[in-house]
Amino acid sequence: MIQGFRKLFQSPIGLVLTLGFVALIALAFASADITGSGFGGIAGGERVATVGDQKITTSDLRTTAGSAFEQARQNNPTATMEDFLEAGALDDLLDQMIARNALYDFGLSGGMRVGESLVGSELAQMPAFQGPDGKFSQDLYDQAVGRRGLSDQMVRDDIAQGLVSRMLLVPATYGDTAPAGIARRYAGLLNETRHGAVTLIPSPAFVDEGPVDDVVLRKYLAANRERYMLPERRTIRYASFGPDVLGDAVNATDAEIAERFRANASQYAAREEREIEQLIVPTEAAASALRQQVASPSQLRAVAERQGLETNTVTATSRQQLASTSTPEVAAAVYGAQPGSIVGPVRGPLGYYLIRVGNVRSVPARSLADVRGELAEVIREEKTRTLLADRATEIEDRLQSGASLADVAGSLGAEISTTPPLLEDGSVFGEGTVDPSEARLAQTAFAMQPGGDAQIAPGIDGQSYVIFAPGEVSRAAPPPFEQIEQALTRDYKLEQGSKQAKAASDKVLAAIRSGKSLSEALAALDIRTPPIDRIDLTRRQLLTQRQQRGNAPPLALMFTMAPDTAKRLEAPNGLGWFIVSLDSIDVPEIANDDPIIAQTQAELSNLRQQELVDQLRLAIAREVPVKRNDNAIAAVRDQLAPQSN
């Protein structure tokens, strides 16, 4: 399990984490289920690292680690936070966060800027935030962010980091292509065909049907105690509270509404919205060359795509807004053009812009009376979040000062509930179901000391908080001997049969080496074995099968063997031993126009480009000063899994 985590963090995901929106987006919202946990307390402003002028807080690291762990558990539901940390995941994640912040700091110091409109455009394109109509849903976004215990600013900052990383790293890959000769060689390997056979010498064929003495079974149980352990189970006592505890304090006053209207007067003034499609390139010469290829404004996207570039479409809500998110020159060009025309090249914060002006809509001014209800609701939501967070912080202080779950619940008028016995992954032990809002507490509850202080965490709906503590704890232990005697007998006999099957496989291998065929060697065993599976498989077919049905170890072994050899491989769960025999290898010539050459060349080019990006990323990282706070890092580790220390 630990090795699996290590492989995850040593894989090409490192590149994805750098270019994508890893810290809060890719890992927090990569799956359809965005209801993972985000525990560890409300506060978290201490720095774990300073990267140039950028700061990484304990809260940032804790949130990223929690999201990464939830992502890893989708592939291994029984994984624990202790395994995750022991595999070095926290250090790897921090290294990746430092690398991202180094890129961001380097980009900012070089004059790169990311406007709010570009960040908003990226948000709108994320499937996790799109409603049934395929458009950005503010409600879905608010729910998703709330469930992760994030803020809108955290998400937007993370997107900005990802965009700067892309602008720095992706250009390094332009024009790099793997040589055709190398691609041809690798493509030829895919057509390599191996001819051989696979069979199984089954352990059950050697199982003794007689009884097994209890003394033998008890010794077997003692030697394999971990295999029969019932996992630790815990009930969780909890109480929830939400905006209802705040009463009328969240309502907007007339003064607050009037002040909000005055502060945002420009937002409610008459304005003109313009939909724009923009293409951004690094130099004015490149922009001018592209402009000459655009015969009509509608061709901007097609011209960009022919050059391997992309346009993006945004809506400028006003001239002032566009000027603030790009430059006054860009805004002047856009608002001075006729609908349907193209302007540029014009210098902007990211390079030189070619902009097609699309639909134009005039928005009339709105008075205080027009927006009063809207402002009142916005202020109410803001005050609710702020006051609820303040109440949560107050409760956390009380809990850290020794207040019990019962004390806090009583002061809130909240009812204390108890979950059924849960496993660490949040599932119910035995029969029964549990609400997701309860299941998500399990991971943290299992990290807490029995009888320890209660903790507080955001609720699953993003609009409430839950106070919880471990209830009854049932330690991990094997069940009584009588309950598992039948299973012990079966497993013991199978283990003994596996030993004999291994000895039989040694005889088969020796017979094959002496010149006998696989069929002749099996016949000499005088046991019933499954039919021999004749194999005629190309490497390409092996890769396809692996993608569709997972890895087949005997076939994978065959592709590592020399002709006229045989090897042995243990079958899963002690069910026997595979004998893999390879007769011959055919490597046919590949035609010059075979499309597999171009496909292989593209794949190799991607690998080369990833290497170039990684080298540039490391070079940039060496230019940015980094200071780590080992005490703060250790504190995050302790919060994530106290029992691992």
C-alpha cells in the first residue's frame, strides 16, 4: 500500500500538478464526488514555507493533503492517512506546492499578470461547476467550495498560479518533435509477436481432504493473525449547528445596504457589455502575421487553430472593468470598435492581443430601490458566513480550553447524535448504511485519541459546522476461534496445497529444460490441470488488454523472457503456480507509411516535451529562494494523523 503511494507521487503526475490547478482544484474537484473531508481546525495561518514573496500556510498544506488523500483513496478505499504520510506524500505535496509558488513568483517578477476575467473564464470551463445546461453555475461553485472548506479567493489564487505556470512552461515545448527514426524503432516493437503457452498448476489439486487438528489451526492463526483481524470500529458522537443559531444578527440594515450601494455605484451605472474573442501571442510581429491571415472576423478561431493556438471568449461587463483586468489600451480598442470587427495587435498584460468584438448589449442603470433586495441577500449571506465562522472559532477555542461536546451542544441547543459502528473509511461495520455527513467524520475520528477533546469542522453542505468526538471504540482483534475455524481449515489446506504445487512446478520446469514439451511435463505430474492456453500475442495487443482489463502478470512475464525458456509465477491468493513458456518471437518489418509510426512519434514527442518542461521548472525553482518552517510542517503532520507519530 505504501509502495503504491510512492509510485503515485513519483509518476508523471508531478508535471500535471505543476501545470494544472492542483492544490485546490485538480485534487479537490477531480471526481464527481466533491464531498471529501477538510478537517484539522478552523485556524491555519502559520507559514510552512516562504517561496520568494509567496507564502504557503498550514491551512494550504492541510487542505491540499486532505484532498490528495481523498483522491488516492478512490483507487484504494482501505488506505489510511498513516500509510499516506509514511509514503512521503506530505513532503511530495509540499515540494509540488513550492514548485508552483516558485513558478508563480518568478512569473510575477518578470511582469506576468493574470486578470480576473481570465480566471473567471477558466472557472466557467470547469465541468465540476457547470449545471445541466453546460453553463457555469454559481450555486454549484459555492457548494463545492464550501464543502472543501475553501474560499473563493483561495480558488482564484490557485487558478492564477496554474495560468502563470502554463505561460512559463508550455512555450518551452513548442516545435520539439521526436526524430522519426526513433519513432519507427519503437513502433516496430509494438508489432512484435510472442508465441508460447501458459498453464496453471492449481493448489486445490494437492489439498488433503482429511481433518486438521485444532492445535495446528491455532498455530496457523497465531502466525497469520493480521489476516483474520476484524478492523477497529468506532462510533462518533456529534452535534451540528448552522445559521439558525445566529438569529436576526445576519439581517442587512438600511445603512449597510446604502453603504454597499455607494461602494459599488459603478456596478449599477448604465454600461455596455461586449462579448469578445481574443487571441494572445508573445510578440507584435506574430500578432501582425496572424492578423494578415484573417480574411474576415469570423475566421479568427480557425486561423488560430491552424497555428496550434486557441482563442478564448469572455464578456467585458464594462469599459472600466475591462481596463482593470487587462489594460486601458485594450479596453479603448475594444470599446472603440464596431460589433463584428477585429482590433489589434494591441499590447496587453499577457502579450499582444487580436480581439474580435461580438455581441454588444446596453445595460440600463439601476437605482437603490432596484437592487435593494439583491444587496440585502448578498449582505445577509456575507454576514452569515462571517458570523458563523466567528462562532465556529469561538467554539474551537472553548473545545481547546477543555469544554466537552455536551457543554457546547447544550449552549447551542443542539442535539447530540451517535453513528453506528464505523470503519476508518466511513463505511458501516456489518449491515446498515450511514449518511455521508456522518461517514466523512470517520477519518478524523479514527485519528483522535479515545476520550480526547472534541473537534469542529465545516459541514458537508458548506453552510453549517459539526462538533464531534469518538464514542465507543472496539479495538482491532481476531474473532473467536470457533467463528473462523472453517475458514482457517480452508486456508491452511490451501497453503499446504500451494507448497506442493510449487514443488510440482519445479518438476515441470526441470522437465522442460531437459527437452520435454510443456504437455509432456504436465502429464508426468498425474494430476488434473487446466488446459494449456496457447499464446500468440503482439505487444500492442498486450497494452490494449492492460488498458481494458488490467495487468495480466503471466503475459507481462512472457514479454520479458528469451525464446525457448520457461518460468514460474505464483498465482494470486495462493491458488497455484503459473508455468509460462516462450517458444519464439517474431518482429515483422513495418511499412514506411504505417500510421503507427506517426502515432508513436506523437507519444514520444509528448514525453520529450514533459522532460523539457520539468527541466525548466527545476531551473526556475533554483532561482527563487525558499525557506521551510519544519515546526509548522510537523504540526500539520500531527494534525493529519496524530497516531502516526
